Amino acid sequence: MSVLSVEHLSTEFSTEQGTVRAVRDVSFTVEKGEILGIVGESGSGKSVTMFSIMGLLAGNGTVTSGKVMLDGTDLSVSSFSSPKEYEKKMQATRGNDMAMIFQDPMTFLNPVLRIETQLVEPIMNHTKLSRKEAVARAIELMRKVGIPSPEKRIKQYPHQFSGGMRQRIIIAIALACNPKLIIADEPTTALDVTIQAQVLDLIADLKEEFHSSVILITHDLGVVAQVCDRVLIMYGGKIVEQGTADEIFYSPNHPYTKGLLNCVTNPEADDSVLTPIPGSPPDLLKPPAGCPFLDRCEYAMKVCRDYMPDATVFSPTHSSCCWLNQKEGASQ
């Protein structure tokens, strides 16, 4: 059963230069108990998609279309009679049914409040626990995420923790109310390699313990290989390929996916050569009518410029949007 179902989601931002079409007709599901990776370069639409689902867009951002279902509950903007009603529902949902782990703990944690306050308040806001019970719950969560001496450290401030420990606190806050869905937005970006591995292992272990589903946003395919069950490849505000981790790594189909894999070092190959993808991502102020990867693709055809291909299905879990798989495009 799908914990999250997203259908035809589109999001735009109003800027002085014009309208940025950041997310364009995105559809996907997250199954119960799985870790779904979303991969793509900066500006591909990964984070904006998640902020749209969470109702955390900036003031100039608007979800223009789409349906969002969380465990059977309709959270689509269009299903509410007013923005106020929508925000009220999302405030009750965030932290309770779904939670987010941000990439930079210091932009999320309040530097002038003790960790106790920042952990206990969300627990009390979403549960019927007394303050004493909420503090006990917070200490237990800190222990679960690997923070030593939590009874003492809960009284400390964020600056008294290392970057890795602050990220663990963010994870503890996300887990406070046993959410059905956890969205982790580049959770290891600011951490060194050793701490990255520890945080990823922690997320995977806690997913099993708390029976939550996880969306992991990243640009690092090594992270995906380590923990993800399925993968979405995003480019130019669209999903261009999706499949299991094995299908993406061993049977990539879209030229962009292949380009990303060519940028990853293969430790098993002695003469591994990294091949960067030439060019730059498309300008989403004026997104292309056809395939967004057109200008960077060595296989581009005339049809790629004018029309976006439908997804070609290779297996129940693997599909790709490329004209090379379409009979109509292969001959042009």
C-alpha cells in the first residue's frame, strides 16, 4: 500500500524575471516501509517537490495543479476551501504524520533555545503526553539516535554539539511522533564521509524500528546505492527515469541517468574515468517544450525539441521518458 501518492504535481514561483516552472507534472508513489531516493542536479526540482508536499513553499511559490494523498488523506491544495484551512491542516500533519530532516541543522535549530525545548514542544503539540512524559520521550529519542548522556545533553544548546550530533538531533525531532513518512533533504551534505555513513545507517535502522517510509533527496549516487530501495531521477522539473536501485545502477536507460553514473568513480575499475555532463540545466523561466535534457544530450533528435515523450515501461518498477525508446522517435 502506498503511504504517499503524488499525481501530476506542478509548482511555480513568481520572480522579477518571470514565472519559474520549478516542478512540472510530477507523479510518483512511496510504498510502506521503503526508502525512495530522489536524485538530480541542483535546480532539478527535488527539494521544491518535497516542499510542495509539505506545504512549506516560500511566499512566491504556488502549487498550480496536482493531487497529494498521504495514507488515504487528501492534502491537495485544491481540496481545501481556503489557504487558511489548508495551512491549519498542514500544521497538524507536519511533525505528526510526516516530518522533514533538513540538510543544515543550524538553519533549523534555534540557537538560543535548549535542545530540551526544541524536542519537547513538538511532542507535546502532537500528543497528549504530560511535560514530564514528553521529556522522558525526548531523552529516549536522543539515546536512540546515538547521543551519549542524553539526560545531561538535553539541557545544552545547539552550538555545544558537533555537526553530526546536530543532525542526529534533527532526526530525533523528525521521529518524535512516529511519522508515517520522513523526508530527508540532503541530510549528509555538510558532514564528512565517516559521519555521513553513520547518519545514513542510522536513518535506515530507525526506518525499520519505527516502520516509517523515507524519501531521501540527494545528488550523491553513492548515498543512493547504500540505502535506497527505489530511485527517481529528476531533471528540469520532471521525472525522467525511475526504478529500483539495481535497475538504475545496472540497467540505466535515460541518457541523463547514464551521464550521472559516468560522473561516479567505480572502485572496481582500475582505469575508471569520470566523464562530466557538458552544458548546463535548462532555464525554467522558459522550459523547453520537449525533453529538458535536449541541449546536453548526444542522442538528441528533432522530435526531442518539440515533444516530451511518454514513459516507456521496462518492468513494473522501471520506466524512462526518452524518445530513443519510442518507435516514433527512433526513426527521426
